[in-house]
Amino acid sequence: MAKTGILRLRLTNFRSYEYLNLEFGSSFQPVVLTGHNGAGKTNILEAVSFLTPGKGLRSARLSDVARRKTAETLLNADVACLPERWSVMADLQTHTDQVRLGTGTIDGTDRRQVRVDGKNVSKQSELGRYCKCLWLTPAQDRLFCGDPVARRRFLDRLVQAFDEGHAQRLSEYNAAFKQWSCLLREGRFDHSWLTALERQLVSSGVAIAASRLDVIHRISTYLIQAENPLFPTAEVILTGVLEQQLLTRSALCVEEEFAERLKQSRKIYADGGSVAGPHTADFKVIHAQKNMDAALCSTGEQKALLLSIILAEMKTQMHEQGQCPLLLLDEVSAHLDVKRRNTLFDILADLPTQVWMTGTDPFSFLHLSNRAVFYDVEDSNLSLQKVA
Ligand SMILES: Nc1ncnc2c1ncn2[C@@H]1O[C@H](COP(=O)(O)OP(=O)(O)OP(=O)(O)O)[C@@H](O)[C@H]1O
Ligand SMILES: [Mg+2]
């Protein structure tokens, strides 16, 4: 399979970077960024994540991404400083073509522009046609124990890679739910308005649940075939009401039931109650070899389970779409013992895609010497490094 990756990456006024230009060969070896805390490693991964639709790996407000001037620069400035415009540009080798992707803001606000081969495109989702990207960050290390919102976000990113309409349906569902909940909480029982919103909630809601089920089913094939016992088989179980119902009932039945439940819940919701739907859905993961809920596994075991899911998603994409997504692993070594870490590096070095990794200690990547491009990051300056 042809390798995919970034040939050139250019950042302008992005977080701590006023300007950065990186160029890579077409062998797309893993890129390893190491340096002290605050050196600027994660910022680079975040910039790469903006080559896909959405809010990037930090789920940041776009205005926060624009480079803030330091106190010293502000002191020397002649005029009051406006928020910076920021941009990320990349020459990307896909499995078929080379494409130039650009994104950024015009005036430091929350409007993100996207360009493909120098032409403005109106929808961010266009980026997804060229660039797919998966990531793991330290914030996800406790994904199985923490906030369900983060788990849903993780799940929906897995789904979006296969279903281009998923993000659109999620935003339609969320917009309708917001209106529905506002009407009820303000005591405005406008029957025909509520019914119209419920129709929207039912049609996009059941489609969202069906897509989640479908993608987890497809990934599960590769989860079961996990090739290395150090990265255990993760059994993913969707626990959302609609997802559960779809396992045994037709989509039509589930739609009818959801419509009825929404209607019956109006009063309860208006009084401060809740209603279950795709917005409350969740999933749990079982460590299959140990038959143990992931939430009860050790921190390192949880990280290995997450990596198993990510690797299975990558394999599914490779087999179904003929392209392997870019992979961003922030603080990749955290919680992994030496054996697991080196086994992971072997797996990553063989993937037909560019894998970006960060860490504070270059020597923890020694196993990858001669198989990766190493950069030392210091004060948002990058220099090539030899790690041997
Ligand atoms: N909008 C911004 N403008 C300027 N600097 C920013 C902006 N946002 C974040 N920074 C700064 O960028 C610096 C580098 O952050 P980054 O998260 O990349 O560090 P890191 O190398 O990943 O560190 P760690 O090892 O602690 O994870 C931080 O000092 C942070 O305060
Ligand atoms: Mg970091």
C-alpha cells in the first residue's frame, strides 16, 4: 500500500509559533518531537489535527489558537494589537494524489477558512476527503473512567472516518435538541413546533445511533484479530438506548418508540428531568483476555486498550478505503512499560502512514533510531536530532 503523509508543514501565528516550516521526504518515517515541558511539541500535533474537519485535538476555541503576543512584544508595539490571523498549510501525499491543504482564521475569530490547492472551499468537511487523522492525547488516558462527553467525542471521531454525513447529522441533532430543550425549559409548549423538532431529532438521532453501531461492528473484526497480546482485545459495547434497541429491533420501530418517548418526556423535561438519546449515549470497553471492564484496568492497560482500538480503526480504514490515516500520539510513552512501548514502535514504524509522536525524553525512542525523524523542540524552535 502507498504511504501517506505530510511532505511540508507550515505554521503561521499558530499558538507559540510565529512561523515554522518543516519538510519531509516521501518515505514518511515516524516524526518524533522531544523537548521540555512547554517547548511547543503538542502545538505541532494540534496544527496537524487542523488538517481535518472539527476543532482539532484540543477541541479549542479558534481564537485561542491564534498566537498571543508576549508581554515584552506588547510593550514594544506601536499600535494596539489585534488578535493574530493564524494558518496551517500542508502538502499532503494521499494514496492517489498530492494536495495542498490550508486552513486558518481571517481575523482571529471563530471562523475557520479552508483551502484546497489554493482555492477557498465553503465547507470544512471537504478536508475530510483528503486528510484523515486519529489521535491520542494525555487527556484521553483516563477516557474509560472520566466524562462521557469525552467518550462520545472519541466514538464519533471513529465513526466520522467512515461516514462523512455523521458530523452533519450530529450538528443537526444538537441544534434541534437545543431548541427543543429551550422551548420546554421556558415553558413554551408550542405543539406543532415541538413536533417538528422531535421529527428532526428522531430522523437524525436514529441515523447517528445506527452509524455508531455499524462502525463499531466493522472495527470489531480487527479488534478480535489483535496481532500482539501486549495490545489486548478490546470488546466495545455501545450502551446508548437507541444503539441497544437497534440490536434487536428494526430502525422503523426504534424511530416510532423514540418519537413517542420524546413526546411523553416533554413535561418531565420541562420540570428539569432528562431524556435519553444520542446526546446521552455511551460505550464501555471490556479487556477481553482478562474479562475486565476497562474502567477497572490499570492506567497502562487502559492506554493499551485505547491503542488497540485506534490500531483496529486504522486497519479497518486501510482495508475498506485503501488509505491509512495520519496518527498523532501525544506523550506516547506515558504509562507504557519498555516492552509494550517498543512493541508499539515496531507496529507504528510498519504502518503505511506518517505517525507523529511526542515525549520529553528522546532516549525513550531509542528503539526507533534510524527508523524515525527526530526533532529537538526548544522554545518553539525545532532542530533535527540524532538519537542513537
Ligand atoms: N495562543 C497561544 N499563543 C502563544 N503561546 C501559546 C498559545 N497557546 C499556548 N501557548 C504556549 O505554547 C507553549 C507550548 O505548548 P505545548 O502544549 O506545545 O507544549 P509541550 O511541548 O507539548 O509541553 P508538555 O511537555 O508540557 O506537554 C506553552 O508554553 C503554551 O503556554
Ligand atoms: Mg504536550
